[in-house]
Amino acid sequence: MEAAPPPAEQDPGAPHGYPGELVSVLIDQETVQAKVRELAAAVAADHTLDTPPLLVCVLKGAVMFTTDFARAMPIPSEMDFMAISSYGSATTSSGVVRILKDLNSDITDRRVVIVEDIIDSGLTLSWLLKNLQSRGPAAIDVVTLLRKPEAVKVPLEPRYVGFDIPTEFVVGYGLDYAERYRDLPFVGLLGAHMYA
């Protein structure tokens, strides 16, 4: 049975311009930021190369996480961006991947840290790992803020995971539905009435 949107005075989307659209806050802003700091410290502690790690931000969803993550790292890092598409405006990954924007950096002999907002089916990330591995990096790690263990369709063990979450459709902190909700400072559950 579908959860009803909360009463107006408890509506988590209302203060951000999305009244009646979110069912609840799944992970609040303070908890998200504490986890970002924890993950950044863990990635930095494992860094052994002389060159800074190259953070690869997977656009657009991971941009909020990547910027906060880079600022929280206690060591220098560099950043580059990839845009890949496998969703369109649907709520599940199609598994067909297109590169919309490739890296500007040469990753040969670099430690690459793929910064992901969420691992859902894992199909897109699995494809991306193979693609980047073919370019000769010293190491590739994955840090993801969110993972849906029950949705994963391919063997995938990211080294750094923020939160395991249920398979509901989540938005906020970079995650969108049809380009909306990325600006929310928390991760929330989108009401099914918004995409059904």
C-alpha cells in the first residue's frame, strides 16, 4: 500500500518549493554531511601514491556529493567529469550506456576514484569501470553515497559505501526525477503519485 503524502505542516518538500511531492526524508542533511566527511577521510587514508587522487564525478547526479566530498578530503585531490546516460527520464536504468561527456584527463598510472551518487542496478557503473580500466590507471576505487542492494543486477563491490537503502525511488542531494529535486539538501522518498 502506498504511503500518503504527509500533512502540510510536516511536508519535507514544502520549504524547498515541492509541496505535496515527497513522502518523507530518508536521510537528513546533517546525516548526509557526516557520512560525506567519513567517506572522504577513508578514501584519503587509503591513498598511497604521490599524485593526488583523481575524483571522477559522474554527472549530473553526483555533482553535489563530489563537491562536498572534495572539500571534506584532508588531502589534495583533482576533479574531472563524465556524463553518461542510461536513464532518460525513466525511474529504472535501461542498461544501455552512452558517453555524453568524456574525461579531459589522462588517467594512466593515476588513482581514480569514481564518485557516484547511487548504485541501483549497477549496470552503468559496471560498464564505466571496464571503460576506465582499459585506460591504464594505477587503481580504480568507487565511492558511492547510496546503494540499493536488492536492485543490483551485476557483481559489484564498491570499496566505499555511504548508506544501503531500500528500492524506493529517492531524490535530493543531486538525485533527480526528470531534472527536478537535485537541489534538496537531503535524500527523500518521492511520492509515487509524482511518477506513476
